[in-house]
Amino acid sequence: MKQATQKLDSSTGNDGEPQAARDRYPDALRAGALLVVVFGHWIATLPRLEDG
């Protein structure tokens, strides 16, 4: 029984054709938005001073 093995390579698609370069700008926007949400929730939980 002969088993076919295929090297996993992120630079080629399922059909063996090279993939186009990934645009990093939307990824950077998503990462920035995630940081805004995380820090916003963190700041919202800080203790508050009452009456000054």
C-alpha cells in the first residue's frame, strides 16, 4: 500500500499554486481594535473615587 505524503507549506494553496501575499494592514487594524477593547475593559474596572 502506497501512501501519498504532502509537505505542508503555507506559501502554496490546496492546488499547489502559490498564494498571493497577505495584506498586513487589515491585520494591524484588527490587532489595534482588540487592544482598544481589552484596555477599555481594563480601565472600566479600575476603582473609582467617590466625592472627589
